[in-house]
Amino acid sequence: MVILKVLNNNAATTIDPNTDNEMVIMGRGLAFGKKSGDEVDKSRIEKIFTLEDEGGIDKVKNMLKNIPEEVLDCSEVIISHCESEFNCKLSDHIYLSLADHITFSLKRYKDNMMVKNNLLWEIKRIHKKEYNEGVWALNYINSRFGVELPMDEAGFIAFHFINALNNVEVTETLAVTKLVQEISCIIEKTFKIKFKDNDISYDRLITHLKFFSHRLFNKIKIENKEDEFLKLIEQQYNQSYKCAMKIKRFLKKQYDYDVEDAEIVYLSMHIQRVVNNNV
């Protein structure tokens, strides 16, 4: 495997020996001091981008041209910290998407053109862990580059973590966040309560709603074997059951989604727990 073109000290193009297609390889110092035709040190390859990735090789190469190496290094530190905190490997796509975001955030800061994050409150409430990691990343960026990016950026960065952790598109993450907030508002208005952020039952409800939302947008149904249990729920947790049915009607009207009885059972139980702890 030889280098076709050096993109920067940490990235180069080469030929995939399995497909004969061009691909971008990345790794710390992978292309430092190298030139076209030099052999690739395979032990330094950390990430590979192929034609199928995010619009193809040309898009990846153009992004790398416009991202300063210090920002790429900063992004890698942030991603490593996130992987350590969540004890998992993030999707390779975040290495470019996050670095690209940081690059433009720094440019906007320099041009005094900051963007407000209209979903910041929802992100803080619905994606707590990812948001807290976004705050760490924001503080690291501000310290490293001597800037004062606003807290809105912590929310934007959190979205990158959410997408990479769940391997979903940004549009789905936005849709899930919006839907979880809509359902939460229905529960709060029905029972005239305000959820406590430090309540474990609330955390469990939000986790359930996020998984439910992903199922809704991907049209995945769970097995419907809760007929008898549904009757019991309706009797013992009647107000929570009625709230769940209100949510079912809302989802049918707004998303044309039919909620199965099994989902009503689980949702009613979560509503009952969170309401008991917040009244």
C-alpha cells in the first residue's frame, strides 16, 4: 500500500487493495515527512474513509483541506475523552464532522457571528450525559484556542456525540429530541407537574422515550403480547393509562404512527413512576 497524495501530516490517499478504489487513511503522524509513492506504515492507520462514506472521497479530501491540523488534533482529544467516558468506540465519521464543526465555530467566533442553539434546553434535559461531555469539550476548546465560545456550542457538540454513539443521522437525532420533548410536555400538562431533573424515574422515562422514538422513526414494532396486562394497567394506573392513550392519539395525528398495546403498557408504567415522584 503506497501513498497517492499527502493531505496533511495525519492524512493521505491510497488505493484500497480489495476494491482498487481510492480511499483516505488517517492516523497521528501517518503522512509526516512522506510523499507520493512512499510506502504506508499500516500500524499508524487509525481511520479509513471510502467512497461510501459521507458523499465520497472528494468530500472527505475537501474537508481535510479546510480543517487546520491543530483542530483535527483537538477533535481527536475530545473524541478520545468521550470514548473513555462512555466506554465505547465512536463512529469514524465523527472525526471529520466534529473537526469541521469546530473549525467553523472558531471562524464564526472570530467574525463575531455566533449561532444560537434553539434546542439547548431540550438537549440538556433529554441527553444529559452527552451534554455534560459537550460542556467538557467546550471548555477544552476554549482553553486550547484562547476563545470564549458560548454554551450553545456544548449542545451542538453533544449532537455529534449522540449521532456517533447511536450511529444515526443528524436529522433523526433532531426528530427524536423534538418527539421526546413533545411527549414529556403532554405528561407534564396532563398532571400539572414539572419534572425534577435529578429524579431517577424521570431519567428512566427519558431513556424509554428515546428508544421508543427511534423505533417510531424506523417503523419498528415490538411484539404485542400484553392484552391481559393492559387491562390491569388500565384498572390500577387509570390516570397514567389515560395519559398514555392521549399520547397515542397525538402520535397517530402528528406522525401517523399506531402505538401497540405493549408500548402503552410500558409507557403507562413509566408515567406512573415519574408522576408519583414529582407530585
